[in-house]
Amino acid sequence: VPFPRGHVGIETRFRLLDGDGKPPDTTLQTHPLAHWPDGSVQWMLVQAMLPVETGNPASYRLEYGTSLRQAGKNPRTLVNDDGKTIAVDTGRLRFLLRRDRFRLFENLQVTPTEGGKYRPIPLIAHSGGCQVDGMFRSESPCKLTVEESGPVRGVVKIAGAHTDNQGNEKLDYVVRLYVYAD
């Protein structure tokens, strides 16, 4: 969403309203994409999980200002970093990313059962990283960065290098995991 210079600053709050002027039962997430030279937001990414009904179009209005109260659900973040691991929980899927060794997904679990317990998914992975044709390896350390963590979407950047059997770096890689609430 574009904004005029000086209209949206660090103290600005946002809320979504439906066609009747009521806040929908959803969580709103905003993320600035570009800033004006004065530091105010020029472009804002606005995300929400909204119901869609076939044949029944809906309209929504975005309000913003410094005196607005946040409407909607109390948001939780999808991605949490404790310094040793990054925990991802979308509601139906959860997993860990470890900083001490590279394994794309650690402790991958899906959809909670009626008792609220998650079902583990067995992973086939080499505990020391990935090896391709015995020539290249992906080992720790890799760099994990939480680029975005909100109630609707999270982004984790994984950067590292493939090495040969002597530990010489041969090819850098960057992987971004985009996770969405469900």
C-alpha cells in the first residue's frame, strides 16, 4: 500500500475494517517495504488471513493513525528465536532450526490430534549435514536470520556454504523459508 511522504511513521498503528465498518475476526500484519528520505513509510506490505466466499465479494478498508487502538485477535508470532534455535509454529506445522548444526528441519511435527498433540514426521537426513556424490557437504556453521516474524507470515533466512571433503568452501547458498499461519 503506498503512503504520502510524512503520513506513516514509527508510532502509526493500523487496523482493518470490513464493509460495515467493523473489524473482521482476523489478525493484521504490516511490514514496511520502502521509506521516504524523511524516514516515513512510502510502501507498506499489509497481510491478513480473511475468509473468502464464492459469489459473495467482500470489501475491506485500512485505517491508520497514531491514536488507533489495535482491532482483532491478540497476535502471536509464528517464528521465535531463543539464540540457540528458531522455533516455527504455524498452527498446523511446527519445527525447529538449530544453530549448532545444519539440518533443514529439526523435530518436524504436523496437525495436532484431538488431544492437542502433534504427530512427528520422520525425517531422512544425515546428521552431519547433506552430502552430494561424496564431493560436497553442507555443514554448520550456517547463519540463521529471522527476517520477519508476525502473526500472519514469518521469514527465516538460512545462509551457508557447501564445502569439499577438506573443508574448503566451494559454493555459497541462501535459503529463505516463508511460513504462513493457518
